[in-house]
Amino acid sequence: MEEKHFQSSEKVRDFVIGMSDGLTVPFALAAGLSGAVDNTNIIITAGLAEIAAGSIAMGLGGYLAGRTEIEHYEAEEKREYEEIEKLHEVEVRETKEIFARYGLSEPMQETVTREMAKHPKQWVDFMMRFELGLERPDKNRAHESALIIAGSYVIGGLIPLSAYFFTNSATVGLEFSSAITAVCLIIFGLVKSKLTGQPLLKGALRVTIVGALAAAAAFALAKMIA
């Protein structure tokens, strides 16, 4: 029987970040404006501007996070190469300690470590993973993260805003937007929970409640100010 493991956790994480913010932030903005003005053109313009700015900011954040991960790994890898050359016996001892944690006998630790030391690249890869707990990041990770987060933010943001395209009443637009967004939040929560292995109902309720609270707070604040 072939083992099945989920292989796209980073992409799913980026999608969840972009979509969850895209569904809640523009929705909260539109709800807040609906409590202050009754002009859907203003709401649509402000919503589109927010989606554009938000997707760029979120995408840039994803790109910088991805680049930071790559640069951190490369810096640690360079340091590890220097250590196996200049502090060879120290690294040998540390490697043996790692094997000891996995139950290898002392003679076996010595044999395996000395054999591994003949292959610097594999040795460094081993130490990066088991000493530092770092996995080699994908070189394309930063660009992929930026595109996924920004794209999912745009898609998520257009969903609640779309209701205002078909009415001249902000109140009616808010009603339809709330219904559409609630359904989408529930579906998104279910899909997110399914992909991440979380309880379906709990995940759906959590996402929906967060979105509803954000919109309610924005609407109430706009009403108070107006």
C-alpha cells in the first residue's frame, strides 16, 4: 500500500492567508462604508482600491517572507560548511549526539559519522535538517508565495464587493454581500479544514465568526462616526 502525505502545505497556507484576508477585510470595509454612505459607487471604488492595495501589500509580504527564508537557510548552510572544515571534531561530536538520540550504539555512531564526514554536502544537509531543523526552501518559493497570496486576496475581495455592482442601494448591497460572504466563508472554512485535516464544523465556524465580527465592528464604528 502506498503512503499518502499532503505535499503542498506551504501553498495551502499562502492560499488560506490571502483568501481569508480577502474575504474579511474588503467585506468589513464595504460594510463600514454602507453604514456611513448610501452611494454604491463610492463603496465600489473604495473596495477596488483596497483590494488593489491589499493584494500588493500581502503579496509583497509573502515575497519578503520567502526571500528571508531562503537567505536564512543559505547563511546557515555556509556557516555549517565552515564549521565542518574548521571545527571538524566538534561537528563529529554533534553528529554522534544526534545519532545517540535515535538509539544508535556508540560504535555505530562512530562508524556512521566517520563515513558521513567523507561526503561534506550530504553531511551538511544532514546537520541542517537534524541539528538546526531547517529544510532546504524552494528557490521559486518567494515568487510563488507572492502570486498565490495576492491572487487569492483579489479573488476573496471581489466576492463580497460583487453584490454592490448590481444595486444602487448600499443597504441592499450590504444584505446581499453579507449573504454571499457568509456562504463563501462557510465553504472556505470547510475546504480549509479538509485540506489541513481539522474538524470540518469547527473550522467553518471559526472562519465565519471572524469574518462576521470584523464586518460588524466596521459597520458599528462607521455608524457611530456618521
